[in-house]
Amino acid sequence: MAKGIVIYYSRTGNTKEMAEIIAGAMNGADLPTECKSVSDVKAEDLLNYDAIVVGSPTYYGHMAGPVKQLFDDTVSFHGKLDGKVGAAFTSAANIGGGNETTIMGIIEAMLIAGCVVQGDPKGDHYGPVSIGKPDERVEKQCARRGRRVAELTKKLTI
Ligand SMILES: Cc1cc2nc3c(=O)[nH]c(=O)nc-3n(C[C@H](O)[C@H](O)[C@H](O)COP(=O)(O)O)c2cc1C
């Protein structure tokens, strides 16, 4: 059976909150999904999942160092994430604070690895963005993204 993982880095809890909502929605859409801090994940673990969702706070318009390190560590099995579903999300302090570039950086790494990343024509296009602590809008975006990742993953793993 297909399964997913939501991986996050979070110092003050905002990105973690988003991760938990996304993972909850994926489980609710019948894709068994774990939710883990990046410190509890080794790159090789990613091979065990069909959907990989990664969230990072926006740090100077980029993903945080530990998240980048996780991607860098996948080089030892480059090509083996090909065809898995990927998605990204971020929390930042400011509108225009570099949140979409952070998400795009994560998505770029996923595309290089061969992951399938779905945009969203009606929700946050590249992935959920929170400004500070997730509010009701962000909660809806996270739940929506989790459902969409689960649905796509189930379609691709029949
Ligand atoms: C080193 C560092 C760099 C940051 N850079 C930015 C930034 O470029 N733009 C921004 O809007 N917020 C920036 N922030 C704020 C965080 O992205 C924001 O507080 C985020 O919600 C923290 O997520 P967390 O609660 O999951 O740790 C930065 C914070 C730190 C600690």
C-alpha cells in the first residue's frame, strides 16, 4: 500500500503546525502518512515512501540548512526518488519575505530528484504559505494540499 511522509524543520512551531495539518489530511484521505522532524529522518528513509512533503521556515528566502542537508544527502542514491510525489510548504515572518522562493527551492530539488509535483490552480499555487502562526486560511490550505497529495499519490500507485 502507498504511504507518505511529511518532513519539517521548525524552531518556533509554525512549520511544525502546518506539517501536522498536512499529514492529518493525508491520513484522512486514506494515504497512511507519518509526520517527522527532519532531525529524525535519514535520507535513505525517503526511499520507503510514495509521497514526500517537505516544509521549512523561510530563512533568507531559502530552505533552512537542515532541510537542504537532507536533499544533499540523497545524492548517494540519486535517481531512486524518481516518480515519487513531492510537495512543499513554508512559514515566514513577512508577506513578500521570500516564502515562494523557499517553496520553489524545495520543489527544484524535488524535480531534480525526479519527483512529480502538482501545482494548485485554486489554492496556494506552489504550496501552502503561512505568515507566522497558521491562521484559519493557512489551515485550509494545508488540509487542501494534504488531500491533493494523497489523491495524486493514490492515482499514481494503483
Ligand atoms: C535565520 C532566520 C532567517 C529568517 N529569514 C526570514 C526571511 O528571509 N523572510 C521572512 O519572512 N522570515 C524570515 N525568518 C522568520 C521565519 O521564517 C519565521 O519566523 C517562521 O515562521 C519560523 O518558522 P518556525 O516557527 O517553524 O521555526 C527568518 C528567521 C530566522 C531564524
